[in-house]
Amino acid sequence: METKFYITIGRQKGAGGLEIAKRLSEEFGIPFYDKQLLDIAAKESGLSKDVFMNIDERRGSKFISGFFSGIMGSLYTEYGASSGINREELFRIQSESIQHIANRESAIFVGRCADYILRERNACLNVFITATGDDRVERLLECNKIKDAERYTRDEMIELLEKSDSKRENYYNYFTYKQWGAAASYDLCLNSSLLGIEGCVSIIKDIVKSKGWI
């Protein structure tokens, strides 16, 4: 029977994590999931997608250090408060959606603490992608992903990226008890500025093959 396997990709904004996920999806013939997870979680829970978008990879409370700390119900998103759904419950729903996908098929997951959610799965490679600030800015400018880019200097654009990364870091650290971007939190950390997108894809592909997953 064919082995199901999973690749999770954490990434700095603009480091090419999504592009690498797409290329790996093509190489292996398996789906990748990024923001599609929000649609799936909304559909499975019967909640509005806006509820999930409002907490998507955003920080937890700065006063509470971990997922199980504090009183359930004390942390609400703007949408969650009005619907009676707290941040932890939304994370649980999204986690279940990721597990449902993993039960069904091999897949690549981008962000959303997928490495932590799938931590009990043996055939899972957890990767983090980083890059220099200038390369990240260039990639986002090429994709028109920096709104009103003409308003900002290069240093200001890098500062915007760092603020975006800070939100991802706080979200990840809050729900996983691990450190976002730290080598010890992942199986493999790659610098796309040094290796290029194709170089990163090649390394990940070789590891998956060496594990006998394909």
C-alpha cells in the first residue's frame, strides 16, 4: 500500500515558501494547502470564512504563553467574540481540518502550525524557508504583493516584512510551545537566497526519496 507522506513548510514572508510548495506539488503530484485551509475549516464547521481569516497566523494574547494557559473563552477575536467562538476553538477546528486531509491523502501544508498538528505522523518532513530581506522584498514586488509600494523606502519595506513575520512568530509560538524559525523546531531549514527556489525543491525532493516515501 502506498505510504501517505506530508511536507509542512514554515516560512518568512517573501522567502518563497509558497512557490516551493507549488513546485513540490507538481513534482510529487500531491496537493498543497495554504489559505485553502480556511475555506475547508469554514465549510466543515459551518462558520463564516471571515472568522478564520481574522485569526489566520496572527498573534495570541501577549499575556498568555501557551495554548492551554488561561481561561477558555477569555481570548476572542473580533468575529469570534460576536459568535461565541474563541481563538483556541478556531485553532482546534482548523487543526481537525488538517488532520482530515492527512487521513485522506499525502499533502503539503504551508504554515498554520501544520508541523505541530501533524507531530504524531511518522512520514512528515517539517521545513522552514528563510531568505535575505532584499530578496524577500524583490520577490513580493515582482508579485505585486506590497500594496502602495511606491510609498515606501526599501528599509521600510523590510520593516513591514518583519512585522508580518512577528505575527506569524507569535501565532506559532503561542499554539505550539515551540520557537518559530528556530532550527530545533524543524527537520530542515533552508535559505532560498543561497540555494534558490529550485535548489530548495531539489533538496526536499531528495530527502523525501531517501526516506522511501515515494
